[in-house]
Amino acid sequence: MAAARSEFLEMVLDQVEPLGRVSARRFFGGHGLYCEGDFFAFVFDDVLYLKADDLTRPEFEDWSPGQFTYRKLGKEQGISYYEAPLDALEDADELCVWARKAVDAMRRSKAPKPRKTRKTPSTKKRS
């Protein structure tokens, strides 16, 4: 059975509207949130999880109630999504700040990685 849109999801969408074109699509029993096509968050069981990366992970670890985890082969696994800080859910401006961090983290993860240059022998003639 597909996940129905909840009041919580609608509230989140209203609060992050200043980010740009934000939409929600069904996602593994919840809803994925997209900002102008970039997947940056999801809502599962009326909890908002935001994307983190190496740059933002320390902030999320300090302010978030916790990381999204699931069980695989009897072990707890975590992914780079953290619960939105509780204070942010009560303040639309604050939620937009955290959501922007998640959008930026997603976009950084999609950016092409710099290519490693190989050192080649010098072609300079010796005199």
C-alpha cells in the first residue's frame, strides 16, 4: 500500500517553500523531498531526515536527534541522513536553513570529482 501524504509532510513542504520548487514523491513507504529535482530529504513515519555530508555532518551530529538507521543482515546500518533538529521543525526560517544545508550537501555529492593528474616524465631537453 502506498504511503499517503500526511499533515506533517504538508507542513514540511509549506515551511521549505522558500527554497524553490520543492516536491514530494513516494519513497519506500514514505516520501522523498526534491528541490528543483535534487533529492535532499525524506519523510518516514512523520520524521524529517535531511542529507548530510562531510562538511555538514558535524553540525547534524551536534543538533540532530539522530541518524537514519536500518537493519541489514542483523547489523544496524546508518546512511547520510539525519533527523531535522527539533527546534527547526517549530520555526520555518530555521528549517529552511537546515534544509538548505541538505540541498547543498546533495549538490556537492553530485558535483564531478576533480580528476587526478598523472605525473609524466619531463620532455624538457637537458643542455
